[in-house]
Amino acid sequence: MNYIALRDEPRPGDGAAIRHLVETAGVFSPAETAIACELIEERLARGLAATGYHFLFAEEERRQPQGFACFGPIPLTRASWDLYWIAVDPQRRGRGIGRRLMAEVERQAAAGGATALFIDTSGRADYGTARAFYASLGYRIAAEFADFYAPGDSKVVFRKTL
């Protein structure tokens, strides 16, 4: 594997990269893909201070991003942050890119005053790998809401103290 660099300043072409990463993840709906794209568009148009959306991109030798994360402070909280999105190119999974992104998300969130990071995800079977990934990083289930997204699709909220 070539060296993977992390970048935290979004660029105009990142919307297409995010769309590709989210669409190829294999679990997100078209509506979810649209929301991921809206977040980067809003950040590019309005900036970090106005949106609170932090982005990280994992790049191999300045090529197309191989993964990304979007995170930020939870409105109306003093020290709680959310991981809104994380996705890694399916052909690059298992190479530590997601772990690298998460370590930097946690570092930046803590530097920004976060004492806890929350992750909302689905309870569907096809999200099992994502839930196992979060658990392997020390996240614990803080809450689960049955039939939240749809009948049979619970919302699972992970939490980690930073």
C-alpha cells in the first residue's frame, strides 16, 4: 500500500468523490447519498464556522480520496460531537484507512473541546461490519431504538469518551 495522507480542507471536487464513496459502500440509500453530498456542498459554500461540518479525506499520493469522514459538534451540547459519515473505498478496506480516519476524527474533536463522540448507525444486518468496526475502536452502544428507521431497522447509537 502506498502512503495515505489525511487532508482536512475540502476542495470543490470533493463532492464527486464523496458521492462515489457513499454510493459504492453498498449500504446507503439514494436519499442518504444526497444528504452526504449536501453536507460537503454546504461546507464549501458557507465554511466551517457557519456549518460546523469538519471533513477529513484519506488520499493516496494526491489522487482521488480513498475515504472520508464528516463530523462536528452536536448543536446545543457543550462537549458532545457526532460522526456524521465515514466511508472507505470498498477496494481499499482492511488497510487501516478507516482506523486512521477515526483516530484523527477523535484527535480533532478532542482538540475542539469534545469529551464524547457519538455515532448513529443502523441495526440492519448489512451494517454489522460497521458496528463491529466501531466496537473494535472502543465505542460502546449507548442506546438502541427499535424500528427507528423502518420496521425492523433500529437506530444504534455508539459512544466513546475522548
